Amino acid sequence: MNGGGFRIGRIFGIPIVIDTSWLVIFFLIVFFFWGDLVDYQRRGLVAPVDNAALWALAVVGAALFFGSVLVHELSHSVVAVRRGVQVRRIRLFIFGGVSEIETEAANPQDEFAITIAGPASSFVLGGAFLGLAALTADGSVVDQITTRLGWINLLLGGFNLLPGFPLDGGRVLRSIVWRATGDYRRATRIAGNGGRIIAGLMIAVGVLSVFVRGDFGGLWWIVLGWFLFQAAGATLTQLTIKEGLTGVVAAQLMTRTPIAVDGNLTLQQVFDDHFMAKNVSAFPVTHEGRVRGLISLKQLGNVPRSNWSNVLVAEVMQVLNPEDAVSADTPAEELLAKLSGAGQRVVVVEDGRLVGIVSPSDVTRWMQRQSLS
């Protein structure tokens, strides 16, 4: 398990994670391919095969579809890594896939190259599948699946090039405006607002489809449009936060001298003596004077209460890697990527000694104080 998903392996050193929500869309895509093949078989457009074979081919079609999504995201990630941009992982979820890139591109040229790689790979795959369909144009179910996959990839590439965040086209637009104006923040704001406009149009199309045409397939446009609207809004919010953190360092944000707990305590002991005694949701865990991890109420909640007396903190804590620790003079903007995950915190050390901890709530409090000052 990893953040609500399952890690299935690495490709080019990049972790691949399947979110639990992906299972829903996978079965819907299987059903789509099955229904498509049944319809074409009923109309006599493909050679008949038995139902078991139809389901098997539908599963293959869905797997190839998500394989195409994975290739799209891998294209982003591989180019990013080659240009010195860190990639945390690739996550497949209900709306497709996303490359979780930890740092922004250093210049508009890099951003353009990283971004355009995804749609380009989709266009190449679309052409390849349609080419294969043309070579096997024999009216078979294989011909039908490859044709569908070809057009789906072309549509995926084209849709992603719409000029607004969080779509690839939004980043392409930002790179162009960034290059033309030299103003990264202005370019981000334009692309973010573009994303909101596109999302609003998608929601409007969905509403018209449902309430005017009676086509409940429009509900998908409403859901997807709402997701894009929220994501575009999050981009603009993050920009506001970055602007508010300009010139700020970790020492100004952190909660100083946080209480640390020993990794050899049981979960029952840490709950009774620390979580119940302090209004804190997480504690650093130390071993031989050095910070080794974090223990939070979330980790306690993952263990049955009846086992708390037998399980040590060190066994369930969130292990901290060297990159999870920063110095007191680390710029606040560098902390944002490290704090992007649910429940993430960054420890602040000085000469190997724990001096503070930064959580998303610390950033929120700083922004609130700044807005009032």
C-alpha cells in the first residue's frame, strides 16, 4: 500500500502506483469494450465469437488502454528525469494517470519538452494502433479493438492539449507565456484561469446533455469538469502560497523543539503518554539521538487497538529518508513539494540534532498571519 494505492513496480526507476479508485474505472473500461464488441457483433460488423472470448478481449482492450495511459505518463517522467527534474512516482487513478513531479522545470524550454512528450506519445500510439488495424482490416474483433485504441489515443492526446491546467495543454501554454514574458507567475495564472474556463465549458456541456438531450452520459462531463475546475483552482491557490512564502525559510515556519518519542515505545505507551497528553497529531521518532521517522494518529489507526501493547512505534512509523530532513535556512518554496502528500511533514535538523518540524498546518498559519499583518 502507498497513499491509498498499490505499488506494482518500477519502470526506468520510477515507482508505478495504482490508486484504489482505478479499479472502478478499469471495470467500466472493460464493460465499454465488451459492449462495443457485442454491438458490432450484433450488427454483423465483426466475426462472431463466444461470450467468454468477448470478455477476455475486453479485458485485453482495457489493459492496453491503461498501458497507453502509462506510456503517456512515462514519457513525461523520463524526459523530466533526463532534464534533472525529480519524479516521485506515476499514479494511475480514476481519471487516468498523473506523473507526480516533485520540482518545477527550471526554464520554459524544459517545461515545454517535459509536457509535450505525453501528448506526442499518445499520437504515436494512436497512429500505431490505427496502422495495425489497417493491416488487419479483416472484420475481426482484434481489428475493432485496435481501431478503438487508435482513436482513443488520438483523442487522449488532443484532449490533453486543451490550453488550461491541469491538462498538458495548460503547461504548454504556461511555457509559451513564460518564454514570451519571462514572468513565471503570470504564465501560471493565465494557464490556471484557462483551466477553469475549459472546466466550466465541460460542465455546461454535461448539464445540457443531461437536461436538454436526456443523455445521462453527460454526467461524466460534469464530474470530469468539476475535477478539472478543482485542480485548476488548486494550482492558483498554490501560486498564491508560493508568492506569500517568497523569502521565507524553514526556521520561520517550523514548530520549534518538537517533542520526540523513542521508537522502542509501544503504541499503547505513545498514545497514553503523548497523544493523550499533547494536542499534537504526530511526533518525530528518534533512535540513538537521531530522527528516524514520524508516528501519527493515522499509523495508530491502521493497527487494531487490541494489538497496541504488542506493537512498537518503530514497526509502524513513517520512515524518514535523508531528503525528508532540511536545514533551518532551507527556502520555504522547497518545502512545498515535500509537504504535498497527505499527512506529510518535514523535520528540521541542525548538526544532526532535531530543532523543529514543519507541517501543512504550519504553512497555513503563516499565510493567515501574513494576510492579517
